[in-house]
Amino acid sequence: MKFRLILTYEAQVALQQLQDVAPKKYKKVLKTLGLMEINLRHPGLRTHKYESLQGPNQEDVFEAYVENRTPGAYRVFWFYGPEAGQITILAITSHP
């Protein structure tokens, strides 16, 4: 199933900042978002439910990997919706 991605304002700002200050990470995030549109089960995404966060309407939030085994590796946090066939990107951030 192909999904349409919707980015929150916070995710848009994070993406713009990456484009400006870390173009290599920006390209990796774009690749991850592209994979998410077409195959959420792609092994490189390592998608899993993120237990300590919920969406604005109590939606289950999931985490997808941009990078792995990298200091400050980036992650994408998202949930299904608001409509069928859509995914809302809550945040694009580095992992501590």
C-alpha cells in the first residue's frame, strides 16, 4: 500500500534545518520518507511502535530508523492518519 505523508510544522522545520546544516543527513531522511511511502515494512526502516509517545488524538506512534549504529542517529516518529492511506510525520530528530 502506498501512503501519502503529512508533515507537522515541527517535522517541516526539522527537515528544513537539516537541508541547511547537514545535507548528507537530509538526503538520508528523504530516502527514509520515500521508503515509508511505499513499504513501511522495509527492513532498513526497522519500524516499531514507540511506547512512550502518543499522537494528538491518542494514536499509536511508531519509530522508523534513518540511521543505525551511528552516534546521534536520526529517527522519524509517525502515526497512521488522519485519513486512510495517510501517515503523519510528528518529528524528525536525532536519537540520544
